[in-house]
Amino acid sequence: MIQEKYTGIIAAELNVAASFIQNTINLLEGGATIPFIARYRKEMTGSMDEVVIAQVRDRLAQLKDLDARRAAIIKSLTEQEKLTPELEKAVANAATMAELEDIYLPYKQKRKTRASIAREKGLEPLATLIFSQRYDDVEVRAQQFVDSEKGVNSVAEAIQGASDIIAETVNEDSFARKRIRNLFQKESQLSSRVMKGKEQDGINFEMYFDYHELLNKAPSHRLLAMFRGENEGFLRISVAVQEEQAHELLHRIFVRGNNASAMLVKSAIADSCKRLLFPSIETEMRQWAKEKADTEAIRVFAENMRQLLLAPPLGQKNVLAIDPGFRTGCKIVCLDRQGKLLHNETIYPHPPQNEVKEAIHKIKSLVNAYKIEAIAIGNGTAGRETERLIRAIGFDRDVIALAVNESGASVYSASAVARKEFPDYDITVRGSVSIGRRLMDPLAELVKIDPKSIGVGQYQHDVDQTALVKCLGDTVVSCVNKVGVEVNTASEELLTYVSGLGPTLAKNIITWRNENGPFKSRTEFRKVARFGDKAFEQAAGFLRIRDAKNPLDRSSVHPESYPVVDRMAGTLDCTVDDLISKAELRSKIKLDDFITDKVGMPTLQDIIAELAKPGRDPRQQFEMFEFDKNIHTIHDLHKGMRIPGIVTNITNFGVFVDLGVHQDGLVHVSQLADRFVRDPNEVVKLNQKVIVEILEVDIERKRIQLTMKGQHTKAES
């Protein structure tokens, strides 16, 4: 019954048929992964994509948490002997956690309050009398509650105690809280001011020293910047509404007359707002705004991460990789086409050593000795200088040289993964290997690095870290399974992210591969320790075997669909290889003839598409890119210049572009196009090559302002 309730709520919220939601919940509860459901269970879900399936999963978890809290509240109310049929119904019907907590607030165990002290003094009947607002002779009626033994020494003290009870009652009224909460959400002003004496130390937050904005209009990056300023002790932030407006709203709820009692109720409402209700709702609103800002910042980070992970791979090439440096030299490694480390050493072509000739001779000899096809150059310190040196060398063979974003390479080099992979080499060698492998296959290498360390988000250290880790984990899993994994060459880290595997099975696959040689067919997966039926169902379609005898083992066609493909080939009296190689044969297949109660049109269409390009890599083709040869440092930039760059980070407020000067420039969102841009991803993608115009160069503050207006730029798909 509860499951059906969840299904109905989620179906209504997502506007998806209840049967598809129920099937999705059943699959998730049965251990199916999001990539598997999206790719291989389209008939059951109405072809929901991964985003919607994740929404189902997350909303289901929220509803379960809500029901768990509901049960705890019912238990508490029962133990207090306060549970009435009306209260039980209200708790059962509460649709949000805030609504549930509002209902429970009056019964919640709390520390001693002014109202509880007044109740102990026997003033609750007086509060009830005043709250009824039927009497004008309040002071006369309050006289009977004066009792020095109970600590009520005067009429004024009695009335004050009763007013404290009324103030707390107003604060704990669920309907009143809901109305005030709605007012805050719609009308509250977010304000910030500089802390006294922090003007100089907090200069980075200068724009927020005296700042005001509607809370519900504040973009995530601004909210997170302000919260950071507050956390660092430079700003004081407040969220407030107009008192008169709030008071009037509460008067309409609680005030019923114009006598002395009503005046006291109005006074108690003002006190409740100032002392109880406003601070409580402000805390909620700050949390609400922070959660919204976190959600948006995490979305931006995840989208950037997705684009980075799915960046075009150079492919299997013999690579010479360089981690540039000045004083400590340039660390060089040579890698074979599988990314295996063959050689490493250090050259010193830059100051203070300036061993240019020796460096050129060494690089040329390594290129010839290891049949190098590409040179990867880290884009950090001394990157441009090293790139110029490499491009000036006349090689005896065709060699391409490319700058590679080395963000996170140092994190990898010091990690346990790197130490396990290269126990006999220091971090400088590991860093160079990471740079080279990142050129060959960004996805395979970046999965070894904590996503938070790659630096493609905004305020990633300020957001909810649990939510960030979960979202980025989803993103990595999605990307790995979208591309597919060659099981005979994949690292343990890459295999870990394959649907249905995880660390233990990934390790077992590597162990089996080392002991028995490469897998020859998908059926051999079952020989791996703990690789049972469920794991096989979830993982097999995402694992490729490039040299398999069965061509379908090289594709994303799931083994459960092999019989369907065999029947297709049988109807045309041909082999599966013929179906793959001959488009005219595939065009003769009548898909309707192969529909069953388990295999529908979406799966059949996927099979045909896969047979056309089995095992195809969904990532774009690799493109060469070169910075302007005349631009080396920020001092070479001047207003009005139009130069090439590459997008390195996308935020809600704009796009950062690497110009090859060790300082990224910013294209503000207002400068991205000749039209209004709501989301920078509409215009550009991460790693996209762009032409930008210099608007302003602030050498002292190391800030470069750019524009892309007038280019009719459109985001690459």
C-alpha cells in the first residue's frame, strides 16, 4: 500500500504513467543500476532517461525518510498520550518535512522557555482568557492570578506571562508558520553587510559589504559567495520581510476584535515575530536558500564533469608526456599504445639550467626510439615555454604536440591508486604518466581522481559534500557506462564504475585476467569469482571484448538479446557478421516481427542502431588546437585583440577560457552572445575551442575580461 502511495505521488510530480514509475521502483529496489535501466529496460520505463530515473530514486528516498519521521512522531505522541484522531490525521496527511515538523512543534521536548515558566506559574488560563479576546477588563481578571508564592507578584507580571504563552502559541501554530514561511519565500530580502573592522581583510567580498536582493531571485553563485564571506568572518547575512506585512498577515489569523485583549494579542504577535517566529523561519530560509544554491552549483559541477569525462580521446598512440617545470626540470615519460610506462627521465631546458640543446637532442632520440606519435604537455608552470620548445623541434617522423589540462594530476600522483600502480616511481613520474594517459583517454584516466579535485565547478568546497559526492558519483557511472569499457585493458578503477560491478568484482576481474589471460567472450565473465547472474545481467552489456569471436561481444547489445539478433540473421539466411557489415540486409528486417512480451520496439531499434556501428565510441572526434604563437604571458594581451582559447570551466555567471598565459580569462554570461543567455551551456561546452576578444586586462589583479559577442557561437553537441 505504501509502495502504491509512493508510485502515485512520484507519477503525478513527474507527469509519467504510474505503471512506468512502479516498474522503475521495482527495478531500483531489485538492485538494478540507473544506466542499466535506462539502456536495457526501456519497455518497462517508457524509455525514461537517466535523469528521470535518478529523480525517481531520489524522490523515493525522500518519501521514505518522510514516512520514517512520520512514524517517529506518531510514536512520540503516543508515548506522551497526546495523540488524538485529528492529530494523527494531520500527521498522516503532512506532505513535506517542514509541515510535519510544524505539526509536531508544540509537542516537541524543548528547553525551558518563557512560556513554559509562565505555565508553571499557573498563567495558562489567563492566556486562554486573553486569547479569546472577549474581555476588555483584562487587568481586573489578571488580578486573581497574582500569587507571590508562585512567583507572580503583580498584574503586570501576570499579563506578561500570559503574553509569553500567547507568543509561543502563535509561533507553534502550523497554519501561521506555513503562511509566514510562504511570505519569506516570496518576499524576503537577503541582506549582507561587512563586519566592523573587516573591510580590508574581506576586500574580496567588497561587493557584498552593503548588499540587498530578493532571496528567491539570488543566483546560486552569489548566495554561495555571501555564505562563504559569512563563514570566513567578513560578512553578516540576514533574511527578513517587512514586519508590518507579517504582522498584518498574523492579525488576520489570530485577532478577533478591538478591545484590550485584542491589543494584548497584537502585542504578543509582535513579540512572537521578533523573538521566536522570524528567527526560526529565517534559519529555515537560509537553509532553504543554501540547499537551492547547493543543488544548482552541484548541477553545474556535474555537467562540467560530464563534459570533461566525455572529452574526445586521442586514442591508442605511443605518447611522450611532459610535466613541465623550471628549476626542477621537465619530467618526461614514454608510454606505449596501452598507456604502459616504458621510460622516464628529466630534462632542464628552462632557466636556471637552460640546457636547451641537450633537451632537444634527448626528446628527438626518445621520439625515434619509442616511435612516438604524440607529445602531451601539461598546461601548468612552464607549459607554454615547453610547448614552444617542442613545436620548434624538427622531428624525423610525424608527431603532434598538444597541451593537456593537468588539473588533478598532482592529486592522482600522491594517491594510493598511483602508489599501487607505480610503487617504484616518485610522484613526478606518476604525474607525467597521468598527463599522457589523459590525452589518450580522458575518461579512463580521470576516474582515478577524486572528482572534486579536478576543479571544474563553482564553490565546490562550500556545498553539501555528501550531495556533491553522490551526484558526481552518478555522473562518473553514467559516463563510464555510456562509453562502455574494454574489459581486457581497463584499469581496476575504471571497472569499478561499470554497472553492477563495484570494487570487489573489479579487483576479481583483474585477478582472473592476470591468471588466465584476456577474456575471449562475455560468457567467461561467469568464471570470475562472485560474478553471479545479477552482476552479469547488470554489467555484461557495458563490457566490451574487442577481439571476441562473437561480434556481439564487441558491441553494446546485451547477451539477453543475442537470440533476437540470431533470429534476425536466420530470417535473412545470413550471419551476424553479415548483418553488421551490410546495411542493405539490416534494412530488410521488419522489426514488428520480433516484438515479444519482453522485447519491444525501443530495444529492437537500439539493436539495429548498434549493429550499424558495433561498439562505437559516443565521444566526438579528437581535434587539434593551438594557442596564438605570439601570446605567451598576460603582458602580451591588449584590449581589442581576437585570439583563440579553450573553455576550461563553466559557471552560472560565465565561462573561463584558457588563452595560454597561465591565467584564464572570464567571459561573463552577458558577453557570451548577442542575445540573452540564461545558461552558458546553451552557448559553449567544456573543452570547446573558441575565439574571444579582449575587453580588459588587469595585470595587477590578474584578471582578464573577454567577450564572444558577434560570433553567433553555438554549443557543440
